[in-house]
Amino acid sequence: MDEITTVGVDLAKEVFAVCMLDARGAVVERKVLRRAAFERWAATLPTCTVAMEACGSAHHWGRYFAARGHTARLIAAEFVGAFRQGGKNDGNDALAIAIAARQPTMRFVAVKTVEQQTILCWHRARAGFNDERTALINRLRGLLAEFGIVIPRSSERLLKALAPLTEDARVPVSLRPLLLEARAQFEALAARIARCDLEVAAHVRDNDAAMRVREVLGVGVLTASAFVATVPDPTVFRHGRQLSAWLGLTPRQKSSGGKTRLGDSSRRGDGYLRTLLVQGARSALQVALKTPPDKATRLQGWITALYLRKGYHKTLIAIANKHARILWAMRVRDQHFDPNAWQRHPRAAPSTTAMVATA
């Protein structure tokens, strides 16, 4: 049998499709294995490159193969489709993954450590609890409106209003136990969110990179923690623009024949981190608009001028884009945030309107 150099694995919960290629790229063998059989097969696999789509459990298997001397490669699913031959099935997917992994221009996803995935679990749980709390608020406001009771949208004001409502004459007696249960659920969700906040804050305190990231105005505890965990190795991006494109903060392109056509934001990549960056951009925009021109930093001056030209929403995306590129530069160079870094750039000029040093 020819020596195996590249293995493509189509991951699943119970059934795994495997395609093995030799140095010439020819198919050596294909397998479809149940989970237990796949684990036994993986333990005896000769050292090679093992490629998988960056999907559920991919980071676990990436660490598994890397610990056994293999080169683990994770590929974004959108980059695999172009190499699929024939219809979509597990076998064709495994072959496409193996072929994609051999491309010299392919970009790979960095394998996350256990610690990075752990903190991201707290982030995901917090986002889920927050969605549940929002759904509970909307449900209660809608139900109480049927009895002529209008509750403010604020979660704190809703919680204060629930206790008096259990004795309100407008609320039927048979409905009051439901309000008590809703209040208990609301308090439980608030406690869970607070618990997640404590874990995230502890992660930022214990992580030097996260503490440096927080120095950027508009980057809070949640964003700093999520950024260092979601982007474990910023050097996989050649420059900050590539990172911002990966986060979906750049326009879609439909260019052809030398004509550039830009659309709205692509919104690709990690939606959670992108949302945090946009939320932080709101804070940066508000501070910039309130800061007197003679005391504003170069970045704040750029934000204010952009807001006057482009309006609110486009400015938010531009700020989030700028923040992503600044964070990339800080992480790659292992530096603290310096608003005057642009002055040390060899191409810096007084008329330059962009912070070139952070691009």
C-alpha cells in the first residue's frame, strides 16, 4: 500500500467517513466507521496530515490527532465545497476535505486549546441565558397586555413590577401563580448570567493579552475575553484587514472586468464576536461625539468625521472594523494600545486620515 500523507475526515456524532491520499494525491483507501471503530483506527494511524471541517467537535479531534504526532488541519466548510466531486454525501465530503488540505493557498482554522474552548462555553451559555431572559420578558409583557397591564421593557423594572402584580386586582387569581413562577425563573436566569460574568471577568484578569486588549476604548470585558479565546493565534491572518474580513466586517464584493462593486457587510465568520465589536463601537462613537475637538484623539477625530459623512450605522461597522484591525496589531506585536503609534510609521504624514500603524 502506498504511504498515506493526507487524511480527510468527515466528522459526525456516530458515523465518520475517512479518505486517505498518498503523496501524489491519489486515493489510497476510503472507510466509513462508527465512533468506537474510528477511535481504534485513529490510534493506529501512521503520522500524516489529518484534515477536518471546522465544525462541532473538530477542535477536540484536532487536539486528539495533534497529541499523537499528526498535523491537524481544520478548514472552514465554505472552502471545502469547491473541491466536492459529485453529490453531497459523507464519502465525497471526506475526499473534498483531503483535496482542500493539500492546496498551497488554503487557509486553516487554528485549533483551540481546552482552556480557550472552556471560556467560550461560558460565553455561549451567557448568550443563551440572555436570550431566554429576553424571551421571558417579551412573553410576560404580551400576556399582561391582555389584561390592560403595560410593563416597561427594562428587565430591572419588570422584576420590580412582578411582585405587586401578584396582588393586583386586574390580574386574575388563577394567573398569579404563573407570575410567581415567572419571577423565580427571571431571578434564576439573572443569577446564571451573573455567574457567567464572574467567570469571564476572572479569565480577563488572568490573561495578559486580554488585559491589553481592554485598553482600547469600546472593548469591554466580554469582547476582550471572547477575542483572545476566539482568535488564539492572530498570526494565521497576514494583516488586520484579513481578520476583519474573516469577522464579516467588510463589504461583499461582486467585482468583475476591473469594475469594483461593493455591497453590504458580508456578516461571515464568528457572529458572536462580531456582535460584541459592533456593540463596543456604539460606546466608542458616543464618547467621540461628546469629546471636544481640541481634546479628541486622532481615532476619535476620524470617528466623528466619518459619522458626519456616512451616518450612524455605517460608522458603527467602520469602527468595529477599525477595532478588529487594532486588536490584531496589538496581539501580533504583543504591545499595549498606543493612540499615537501612527506617528512612528515611516509613511505617516500630517494629511493622513487613517491610522496607518494599526492597519
